[in-house]
Amino acid sequence: MKLRVQNIQGLTPNFTVTIDEDSDMAFKGGSELRVTNQSALPLPFGTTTAFAARQITHSPRRGYENGELRYNLSTQKLEVFNNGVWSG
């Protein structure tokens, strides 16, 4: 199922938007994700073991893309995915 939207706004009081764990948000062309008026941007986080055990089985993409970010609790570092490897 595909849903095309121009603008998504969260609901009060926290103005949050939640999507299912196995969902993808894809941005094409000149599209972008803007997070405004926030003091922080939440990122995926977990231990090295938890990341290694997690398999992407429900997502249509079935993998990671260059530039994706996550926070590794084991190393206490921000990691970026590039050419098949997470490094931080």
C-alpha cells in the first residue's frame, strides 16, 4: 500500500507522528524530511548484539541505505551506514 502526502503534522499535545515498526518512509526527488522547533532528533538505538540479531524481514527495502544513522549503546557512538558497513 502506498500513501502519497504533501504534509504530515503531529497531533497535540506533543505533535508526534508514529508509524509501524516495519514501515518505510521513502523520499524521492527533491523531497526532504524537516524537523522544526525541536531540541533533539530521536534516532534508532541499541547494543551491538541487538543490532546484529535484528533482521529486516518486514520492510520492503530489506536492508540499509548509505547515510542512515543509529546510536550504538555498546560503543556509545553514533554510527553511519556506508557501503555495507556501520562505522562510528
